[in-house]
Amino acid sequence: MTEAFDSSAFLAACSGRPGVYRMFDAQAKLLYVGKAKNLKKRLASYFRKTGQAPKTAALVAKIAQVETTITANETEALLLEQTLIKQWRPPYNILLRDDKSYPYVFLSAGEFPRLSIHRGAKKAPGRYFGPYPSAGAIRESLSLLQKAFFVRQCEDSYYRNRTRPCLQYQIKRCKAPCVNLVDADEYAEDVRHSVMFLEGRSNALAEELSRNMEKAAMNLDFERAAEIRDQIGILRRVQDQQSMEGGNGDVDIVAAVVSPGGACVHLISVRGGRVLGSKNFFPQVAIEESVSEVLQAFLEQYYLGASERDLPGELIVNAVHEDFPTLISAIAELRSVELTITHRVRGTRARWQQLALTNAEQAMGARLANRQHLSARFEALAEALELDESPQRLECFDISHSSGEATVASCVVFGPEGPLKSDYRRYNIEGVTAGDDYAAMHQALSRRFRKAAEGEGKLPDILLVDGGKGQLNMAREVLEELAVPELILLGVAKGVTRKPGLETLYLNDAAHEFTLPADSPALHLIQQVRDEAHRFAITGHRARRGKARRTSTLEEVPGIGPKRRRELLTHFGGLQELCRASLDEIAKAPGISKKLAESIYAALHSE
């Protein structure tokens, strides 16, 4: 009997970003493909205990594995979903007939033209924009364009016979040219704006709208300025780059990440310029191995190991290795295929590269949260420390501050089932000398274990302290002061090179010093818990520092001054639309470099 799918552990590590999810049964057969604006919320809806439709309940009962692919926005998710459905025809998806022609956006001729979807021969007078890979993408874009520019989309026969405005006018989706409620010049301007977008001149359009918004505001016409602001926001949403479509050639994109706990390689297959799917690989590696070394080993095994594999003409990777030329020569000799490996790419290929890296990071996080994986690490830790039984509760403390300002201590808790976030704690450190990490650690540990010494709360089996002999002795001192029952103390000091995998460990006191192999699951667990404590401390410190300084999110980003903040908000039509923008869209704003865009995106989406 197969083990039931662990939905809670999966959802705990699932991303809240847009993307596509694929559900498989115990035989690895694809059951269903879906898209989501928020993967975590959408997938959580499948695993509710009550209120499921019979078809959904039957699907959930068969699920043995769920894989996700993160995309930059909803439109990309839609395009990839449709590609995968057409390719694999999953049994639980509604399968439509395979369309024989690509759809176009059609703008009819006349004084008050109409926007619509068109297939087939282009006989009618007017303009055709396309072709587009998906009718669903066109409908979504037309719907948002209608909200922004009010160009009619009704049938001509319906338009000619109107005697009063229809519902589209009432809900502000049309200006009712059918009953002459808008003059031809104003309507022509809305059509011109729509054409600018459909021709791909959306940046110029956004700049023009921004100027119009400022002009309306200067003239105190705030109602008109608000309308244009909404148009800019809608335009930015429609303007999402189609990195799932629109490229060319046969390309494989391979991105690797290495973290305490292993490595993940994510491969995206592109054929004929269209993303067909992706897959995760988890090679067994030592922690000190670099991303380029992992990539080199993977590419050798993957592309030289199976002669029948469909080779692309180009590989896009996220790191370079000195042996790549040798690999290219070997493939050419063995497989008679000319292959190029590129690292620095632009445009659509750069978006593919970033997408592969994002998915590798997400898959690595999900693997680290897997309960079976974590349980094995706890057993390895017990073996490494020569314990009689596997620990059930591990706590780790860390300190974070900026030159002594807004010092925060963190306490994270892990069990064999994963992080116990309800038991996480932060301690705002007060009354100690700025930058005195020993005193800060003493205060945090005292506050944590004072109640435990009185019999309240749970005690950890192992207390992990991030630091060397000094932090370990401080922890020992606190436990002796409070007469806490004997705990296993484990200090983690970075090695001389401060590289992961070369840490020195101290068990209970400074005299018991030892190290673990770089590929040890026990060391992977220690590093995972320590990194989580560090992340939790930094998050709390930044929040406290930000509150103390009374700053906005953008003001915390280095390189963003008052002028750039104003230009950025004007460009996107407000902070809310800026938060919705993808990394590539932010990078296209005036005066914003790729590196600065990454800082802005990280600040807006930090926990």
C-alpha cells in the first residue's frame, strides 16, 4: 500500500507566487495540470477536509506527488498550462479540441472600431495583431484593455441596433459610442492607445499616460488623474513579458543551486521557442562543491549518458565551468550534434534562465521541508553525536543587528517533522552595550529558559548556538545560573575560510571539538537550522529597525532616493502596482538597473 501524500509538509514549503502545478499518482502518471495566481493558496484548497466536489475528492485521493513550476506572472502560467495540457492530455483536465489556426486580435475599420478575437482568413477590413499562442491569453488581455481604454468589443449587429447604453457602459467598460455618448476624437484616442499596446509600444504608452496624469494633477483635475493612474496600473498588468512563448530555437535551460542539505538542478526544455516543461534533479554532492562543478557533472551524465535523448542546439546555464569546451567536443564526437553552452544571455533567454533558477531554489526548499528527508537527518545527527535515540526537538539561537542598532535574537525550533514555526520566538534585546553579542545572547537565553526552569514549556533535546567557544560558554553559564536540567549543547563555529562544510563543532564544552564530513546529513541539518535562525533573526531586526526609523519599504533600498521613488511610483501608477510588477518590469523603469531592480523586488517581497 502506497504512503498517503503529505499535503501539510508540501504546503509548508510551497511558494505563494504565480505558477503551474502538476499532480501525479503513485505510478508517476500525470493526473491534472492547473495554474494559479498564488500556488500555495490554490493547492491548499485541494486538501480541505470538507466541501470538496466529488471530482476533486476523487483526484485528491489519487495524488502521490505534486510538482510546481513558478512563473513571473499569471499570463505565463496560463500559457504554460495550456501547452502542458495539449502535450499530455491529463485525464482530470477538460480537454478542448486542438485548434487548427492561431488566434489574432482584430481591430475593425470604421469611425468607432471594435476589438475582437479572430481566427481563419483575414478578409474583413481592419488591422490584425498576432498571431498569439493562446486564445485564453487574448481574452484576458482584451478584458484588461477594455477596462483601461473602453474600446467596444460587442458584435456589429448588436452595436447598430442599440437605442440606449448597455451594461458595459454601466460598469465602465465602454463609452457607449452606439448612442453617441462619446465623440469620435475621444474614442479615436482610446483606439490609438490600444493600438500602441498591441504593437508592442507599451513603454511609450505608459510614459505618455504618466505625463497625462501629472498634467491632470497640476491642473487640479484629480478625478481624471485617478482614472489615468488606474489605466497605468491595468496596463502594467497586461504588459507582462511572455517568457513562456516568443523565443526561438531548441534550447535547454539548466540551473543549479547548492545549499546546506544538498543540491538541485532544474531543467527547462524549450522546443520551437515554446517551453514544453521542466524537471528537478537532486544529485548527491558535498557542501563545498560549487554550482559550476555540480552543473558540469550533471551535464556530462545527462547528455552523454543516453544516446536517444533529444539534444537541443543550445544550453543555457547559470554558471560556467572550465571544462565546458571539453564537454561540447565530446558531445559533437559521440552524438554528431553541434551544441553551444551560454551563460550571459538577454531578453527572453534571460527570463528563461531566471525562471530555471527560481524553480531550482523552490524545489530545494521543498525537499528540505520533506518529513522523511528531515527524519533521516535527525537520525544521522543522533549517530554523529553518539546519542541513544534520535532527538525530537532542536532549538537554535542567533543574534542580528546593524552596528549594535535594533538588536534582535531569534530562536527557531525543528523536529523530525520539520520547522515548528508556532514555537519560533524573537527577543528584542535592551540594556546591553551596542554590538556585545555575548551579552545579547545571555539575555535571550535567560528569557527563554527562565520559565522552562520553573516547569513551563518544553525543553529542547539539543540547544544549538551559532558561534564559537565564547557563545557556547555563555550558554553553559546561563543554564547553570537557572539550574536548567542537563541539555546537550552544540556550538557551531565557522572555519578559517568561513566556507560552508568546514565548520568546527563543540559538544557541551570547548574541550570536545570535532568536525563532520562535508556530505554528512547531520551537518546538513545543523546548517539548515542555523541558516533558518539567521534568516529569522535578520527578518526581525529589519522590521524593528524599519519601525524605529519610520521608513517605507522603498526607503530601505540602497540607491533609491526621493527622486527615484517618485519616478518609480509615477511609472507604475502607485506602490500597489509596483508590488505586482515582476523583476523584469521593474528593471525596465527609467533609471533602474538590473541589480537595483533585484534589490527593490526583494524588499517588496521580503517576509
